[in-house]
Amino acid sequence: MNNPIGKSFPRKEGRKKVTGQALYVDDLSFPDMLHGVTVRSPAARGKIKNISFEGDLPWAEFTIVTAKDIPGANYVALILNDQPYLASDFVNHPEEPVLLLAHKDKYLLEEARRNVRVEIEEQPAVFTLADSLAQKEIIWGNDNVFKKFLVDKGNVDEAWANADFIVEGEYETGAQEQLYIENNGAIAIANPSDGVTVWGSMQCPYYVHKALVKLFALPEEKIRIIQTETGGGFGGKEEYPSLIAGHAALLAWKSGKPVKIIYDRAEDMVATTKRHPSHTRHKTAVTKDGKLLAMEIDFAIDGGAYCTLSPVVLSRGTIHAAGPYFCPNVRIHSRAVATNVPPHGAFRGFGAPQSIFALERHMDKVARTVGLTPEEFRRRNFIHEGETTATSQVIRERVDMDHLLTRALQLSEYHAKREQFVKENSASNGRFAKKRGIGFATFMHGAGFTGSGEVFLQSVVSAEATAEGKVKILAASTEIGQGTNTIFSQIAAEALGLDFDSIEIVQPDTGRVPNSGPTVASRTSMVVGKLVESAVMGLKQTLLGSGLLPAQYTEADFKNACAEYLAKFGSLKTSSTYQPPPNVYWDDEKYQGDAYGAYAWAVYVAEVSFDELTYEARVEDFVAMQEIGRVLNPVLAAGQIEGGVAQAIGFTLFENVVWKDGRMANNQMTNYIIPTPADIPPIRVYFEENAYAYGPGGAKGIGELPMDGAAPAILNAIENAIGVSFNNVPLMPEQLMAADERG
Amino acid sequence: MTRIRSTSSAFICGKSFSMQIEFKVNNKVHQLDVFPMARLLDVLREQLQLTGTKEGCGEGECGACTVVLDGRIVNSCLVPVAQVNGAEITTIEGVAHNDQLHAVQQAFIQHGGAQCGICTPGMVLAAVDLLKRNPQPTEDDIRNGLAGNLCRCTGYMKIFESVVQACRK
Amino acid sequence: MRAFIPNYQITMPASLADALALLKREPGVWKPFAGGTDLMVLLEAGRLPHRNYINIWALDELRGIEANESHVTLGALTTYTDVQANPILRDEFPMLCQAASETGGLAIQNRGTLGGNIINASPAADSPPALLAYDAEIELVSSAGSRWLPYQGFHTGYKQMHLGADELLSRIRLPRNTEGATHYYRKVGTRKAQAISKVCLAAVGRMNDGQISDTRIALGSVAPIVVGCVQTENTLRGRKPDTETIAAACDTLAREISPIDDIRSTADYRLQVSKNLLTDFLMRLH
């Protein structure tokens, strides 16, 4: 089989999934297994005064775990290590875990959970970004600030004097729940002599591993984390699984039995991480010809009660805040702050959807102020090869945003529709009408960890040959629906000249696979896929070098060579460790330099309708155009874009987290609204290729890209339709109504 | 006859009820002791070890728990098992015949209808039901026929495509 | 799953007579359980304190749709799927079919029943506005006999209704008088499918020589019960549907409903959209 890369190989584990045979964590059961639940704080902030066990229940039958039972350190090892596994004397957010229960009978267990009363002596709490920034109450550290960054390029202060126009704007985004259809869950077996083994729904087995090493104060080889088939993650299972895995393990440790914790939907929504809400202020200096002179950006995100990944979300949001434009003077001042809500965490895009929303809304405003069309304004400012980004990264690849924009506008019939809508919208027959509009956003998304992050990760992938001539890929990258298993198989098959079916992907198990880094940051194909390629090339080189494999070989030759090699030497296994591309320099102090190895570039166009009767905005058509290096598998790649756009449409028009005293009040699928099949427009996906030298087959990362552009494109379209400017998402009909003139 | 595991404690909060039922699942007859109000979803998964049917929401919103009950699709998280005495149920495990995949299943694999797979069992059953009632659905028919099944991964486009392709078989 | 399942019982009467006999013997102890699409949601959320149910799902006496010259009569266990499949309902009572098609998805429509919808009495229920607008009557049965009453007025307050402790809803009937009428049903929800309504209007209008001879206007999600807007209907009777009439009707409507802020929407939105729906309906009358 030649050249699998670029072809739509069917999903490697597809058959298991369509027949119901794929095993997710709740499908597993162990002999003598107990169920576990978490008892959580009823209040947002305060001292734990008392915990009482009420009702006439057989408490002696229950395993009860509190912070006192923790063998090692009571924190979730991540960045700042400020989040406890179990609150011991103080709580900082509603639903904070306080106590764990286990019992064989899951119905009785639920009855028990309801009968544990946690009394909190409440203290003043802060629930909004604004209140935290204003320091209404200091609830974390000295100043509520988890992290801040300053990007300073050129001289912004001097630029205002030369500006023909100075345009300001303020933009906000709300929290968003990942809503993977499979809730969080973990099963643990743990005891002091054997160590700890956890099976769970997760994206990053080695994150969980690192956290449990500290929780149990055990050596690394005594902790084993196994990823079960995972029903969606989107970042919601990046860091959160460390917490639930630790809880299951603590109950297993104390009870001496396997313990399974599975959240129901209400618990998962109310207690686990969400997308960081954001607030961005833009101040932009521009010439009368529409050239950007200076951008001053203030970007703030709400991290919730504990730090978790806020510094990294802030980082990505900061770096993407000035977009795919060349601007000689840029200052970005960003902060991640604490509030007394459940900690926010990773969600596809990871800060970029927030800052790009602000930017692309603002660019339309600047265009209008200067008297240019949104299109013309962008064309005059797109970045080109040889120019520098906000972090002074020199773009060293052929970038043609002009071309992407032209194509996207053509494919969406943007100009014709704009003209048509002007006519139709002004024609009135006295009845309630549907106003129509079309708008777009232009953006980029950096793949892989920022700056020196990938070097720090030191990712490893191994490859192992079997006597049957099969090649096993051992990587910590998880399949969570995005196609890891299939892509890795294609990459390996292409590099070896073997059949797609000759490649086997080993289930991510820290006892078996090396640490390839987390399955996040759009890095799995681009960074880890490259390691897959080099690991299997290592196998091939070894076989060639041994003389057992001819230079031109068939599948049968390969099988024979493996069999002979194994007979002679026992095993054939190679590893490949991440090497950074040359000439990538990043200064962490100044926050300057080559932020990402590669960027995908995109233009998204949204056509909307606005119903004058119900004030509902609806996306009627969507064009997603992007340059992604290389399309490794067309069906999977389009699937990523379509899924991401659907989530972004949800982010924009449907998904509203209703907060009450720091708790998500609408924590049910009935009241937290994601789009159904009836709500999604046709999503038309187009790719361009421009090979990235350091990605397998030339591929760049794409997982997060589709999350970035829809929100501003849709709001730009709504403004086009009704002539009113909105600057926040989610944008609900109730708010659209307030701005409408009629009635 | 499969006995349910009764609570291991001597404690019972109030009176505890159980009943015997007999019903067919994927053409096989089962006799079980059940709690009358136990969800059909839990009985299938825990007492019959048919874990293909999934819980996504427990409120009848997501459709991950879809099964066929007496010829019609229902959300098994909303059916008390007492009501299926004498009934015939098909779960995802009963869709393929002797390792021969249904055209819908084949299409889902080929055309990207499944990504993480958790919504897939329910989605497949809903699609199979749709095509049974309407062998040549329009795209609108497909959107409406699958409106009770939520997917967070695909954005639905390739699910529609998979159903369209399955019709052609 | 937040309920202690072992405590719940469902008794399975063999016939309607048996069911009614039990209700008479032990009034208030047993609540009817039909398709379960409302009760099971409450159960799983830990909000179903009542534990003793009588299964009526198997009672065929409560099923079936019959028609004579003057009425269509539907059994209480008529599901939303049954409604949409019936040619007479599609032809003469399209709003009922539209409401059924917009209630949940197909899996819900196969199990949800009109009787359950009425007795569960959520003010956001989708079918009741259509039933009110079609002048529905309902039949309540007990072991002592049966009685018909207008559906209008059946609900007296939030989840309160004229239902005796030993009574079951058995049938719903609609007068076949919709010929030549304008039907208008619109549910405004949180999304296009599987949504709880924010506002729901069902209206029927009959014209005579350019004037409104009569209307029926019913709204859901704007009060503790589904509202038959009798005063608004009074305002419209005998008038031309011109701008002045429409404005007057909207004013009356605003006084007749009492929308609130809740987790899904706001009072302001509900009020304004109610007026817009009424206006849209009236503009279609000629």
C-alpha cells in the first residue's frame, strides 16, 4: 500500500464504536468493586465548621475518606499546586470536594451522599472577573492574580500622536461547558504494597501519573494510569481527570477494594472545569489609509478558585490577541485572576477563542471608523513572510491570507450576498421579516506548546516490531475522537511502506508507553506524529542495518525480517525523542520570539438570519477555509473543523452558563443548550496545503483552530444584518431584543 | 434466572420493592429480578452486561441511551423496567447480524459518522429506525429524525453524510 | 441517578376498572405513571418524593383515536407519534400535530402522552395551548363514573387542577369545527429541537366579511398555567384586524399574562415575543 497519507482511511477503532463494543470506563467492572461519590461544599468560600453524618444509615459499612487520609501531599500537582484534592479546613468554591464515600450499593451510596452535611462558616466571596480585578475581596495570593504577561513590541506610546484614528472597544466572552457526551469517570485499585492503578476517561495519562505520585508519595513505577476509550474531551479531560482519579484511588487505598467513580451529568457540569470567561479592551491607532500603527490590548481571564492551567491559557490568549496582522507597535497586558467559582480549565482553543473574538470584532469596528470595508482593511494589514508578529516572531513561511480571504469570500458568495441583503433587508411589507447578513473573521492558530514548551516536554514515542511483522506504536497520545489511532497508523504505514492494517496502536498505559506529552494544544499530529514517523524509521533502519531486510522490500519481506530479527535478538524496539526545529528562539522573560513552530491560517465566513419576531439569530451557512500544512486524512480533518465550528456556534448563540452565587444554576442538558442536528447550518470546509517541514507529511496542528473564528464572524454578520453592534458572547435573543427598534 | 444483587447491608431505608420480569433483548429471552423503577438503561448495562447503550445525561435530552422498544426508539434512561415485562428490545449489540454490519454502521465507519463514539450507539439506532420508516429521507428528514441525538464531536455533517450513504446501499 | 430506587413501586393493574378500584380504595396513595418522560426526569434528579405509582401505560382502554361527525376523541395515552400519524388531526387540527412534532425528539414522542402532558401541568407544555385553542374537553373517570369538562379552566394554579384523588384522565375530545379557520402555532424555544419553550402561542381565527368573528388564543410559558386569553379574544371579536385593533389586543394580552424571569429567559422577552406572535397571527387574518 503506497502513500496512506492524504487518504481517508476509515477510523482504526471504528468497528468497535459502531457495534457498541468499545469499552468506556463505566463499561468496566471488577470483582468486589465499590462505587464512590464525592461530597462537596454547599458554599462558595469559608471555613469548614462541621461535617455530620445524618439519617439512619449504616455508616460503618461505608468507606469514608477526608483530607486526613491522604498518604502524600494534598494538592493536585500541575503548575502552582494550590488546588487540594480534598478541602481540609477552608473551601474556595461551591462544589469543592470535601469528603469521599464508597459502598457496594450505588443506590444506598447516593442516599448517603445526601445525608452528609457540610457546614461552612461563610466568608465574602468574589464571583466576577470585574470584582476580582477590582479586588473587592482578596481571595487568592496578595492580589487575586494567578499570572500576568506583558508583550511589548516597538513603542506604542509614541504611536498615538501619529494616528489619524484611535479606535477603542471592549469585548467579553462567557464560560462554556465542554459537554463531552461521556461524563468524567475513573476506576482505581490501590494499596500500599502494589501501588496504584487507575483506568479512566482522560486525555493525558502522564498528567494523572504525575499527580498521583505526589498524592500517594510513591515512586513513579508504583503508579500506573490507563486510558479507557474516551467519549470526548475537548480539554475538559486534560487536567480534571487527575482530581477524579485521585479520589477513586484514595477510596480504593482505604477500602482495599476497586472503586469506581462516575459523575452524572449534573455533577459533571456543576463541578468540573469550563472555558475561562474573558474581558478584553482594545485601543488601536490607525492611519487614514487603514494601516495599523499601534495596538494596545488589555486581556483578562477568570480562572476560578484555583490556578490549574490559567497561566498557559493566558499565554495562548495573549499571543493570539493581535492576530494575523503586521503592526509595528503592540502592547498586550494580560492577567489571569481568581474568583470563587469552580476552577476553569482547558477547552479547545485555550484562550485564543477569547482574544480572537475581541480582535476580529474590533477589526470590523476599526474598518468602519476609517471608512474601509472589513475586507479591504484586512488586506492592508495581513502579515507576510518576513514580517514580525506581536511577539516579534519573524514569519518564515509563505503566508497568503489575501488568497485565503479571496477564496473564502468567493465560496461564500460574500459580495453578491451582501448586496442582495441590503436590498432585501430594506424592503418592508409591514410583516415581521428575517434580516440577513454575512460577516467573516481572519485568524491563525499556533500548534504545539508555546515557546520552549515542547523542549521542556521532551516527548518520546516508541515503536516495536512483532514476529508477525506488525509494528506497535507506543505513545501517550490518546484517541478521544479526533483520530489519533488512525493518523498514527497512516504516518507509520507511509514511513515504512506497509499496510495500514500492519500498524497497531497500543492502548495508552503509563506502564507500557513512554511520555509523549499531553493530548492537547493541537500537537498530536504535528509534534507526536512526527515522533511516530521517526520512531518507525528507526525500526526500519535497524532492520536494514542488520542485513535482514533488503533495500526495496515487500510486506512479506518485512515480516520475515522481523521474525528473524526477533529470533536472533529477542526484541526490536526503538524510541524517538523530540528535537526542536532549528532556529526557534523564545524569551520567557520578555515574552518575545518564536511563540509557535507553525501556524495554521484561516478565514471563516458566516451567513446569518435575524428573526424580527423572536429576536433569534441563526447561522444559515458557514464557510471554513484554512491552510493547515497537509491534510493527512480528509474525512478526519473535515470532521475536526465541522465539530469545532459546531462548538463555536454553540459558544456564540446557544451556550449560556447561568451563574448563581458562584454555582452553575443550569447544570442540566435541558437548560444548558448545545446545538442539535436541527440547529446546525451546512458547514462547508476547504483546505489549502503548504507543507510544514517539521510536521509528518508536512502537517500542522488543527484541533483547536476551528474554535477561534466562528464567534466573531457570526457577530460581524449580525451587525451586517441589523446594524447594531454586539460585543459579547454568548449572544442570546433576550439581549438582541433589547437593541432592536421595533416594539 | 438472574438474581439482582440486593443491598449488602441489612439496612433498608423504608420498604424495598422488587419484581420478576421476562422480556426479550436482541432476540434472547431473559428472566430477571428487578427493582420496578430501575431504569431500563441500568438493567441492560448492569444486569445483562449489555454496555453498548450509554448514559449521557439521565434526562432524556442526549439520546445516547436510545434502544428500540416494541418497534419504536425510546430513551432507555426514561423507561422504568417494570414496563418492559413482555416487551421486545433491540440494543446496539443487536444491530449487526452475525458479524455482518448494518449499512448504517458500515457507513459511519467509512464516512466519519463516529468520532469519540459515545453517541454512536444511540445515533446508529436512531438512523436505522429512520431508514426503516423512510428509506429515502431528504436532508431535512435526516436532521429531524436525528434531532433527539446529540453529538459534541462531529458537528453532525458527517453523520448526515453517513446516513445518506447508507441509503444508497 | 439521585433517587433511592428500591423504595419505589409501580403496581400493574390488568384493566382500567382495576386501576380505578385501587384509586378508590387508596385515594392519594397512588399516582398514575404513563410514558414516564416527565416523571423519570424528576426521579433521576432526586426530585420525585412520591414513591407509589400505578402503571397505566398498559391500559388499552386509554388508547386510540376515534372520530364521528362532530368530534375527534383521543385516548389519554395517545402519544405524540400517534398524533402526528393521524390523518384527521393533520387535516383539521394541524396545531396539535405541530406541537407534537416539536416536543422533544422522536424517542420522547414515542413515549410522551397527551394525558401525561395535561396532568403533569407544566406551564411550558407544548400541546396544551393547541388543545385550548381547539376548545378541547377532557373526560375524567373514577370507579363512580365519568364526567366531561372543558379543558379551559381545568388548571387552577401551578400544578393544581380539578382532579379528584380517585380520578384518571381518560379521553380528550375536540369539536370538528375548524373548517375555514386560520391556525397559527409557534413555539419559541431555546433551540430548534428538543427545547423547552420560552413562549408558545396557539391561535385559531375565524373571519366573517373582513371582520374577526372569533378567535381562540392560548399561550404557554407566560403564567403558572397555560393561559386561554379570553379577554384578548373579547377585545378582538367583531373587529377588523387593523393596526388599531392589533394594538388594543396586544395591550389586553399584556394584562392577561404574567411572564417571569427564569433560568431560560426573561419576563421582558416573553412579553414582547407574546405580543409579536399575536401581532403576526392577526396580520394573517383576512
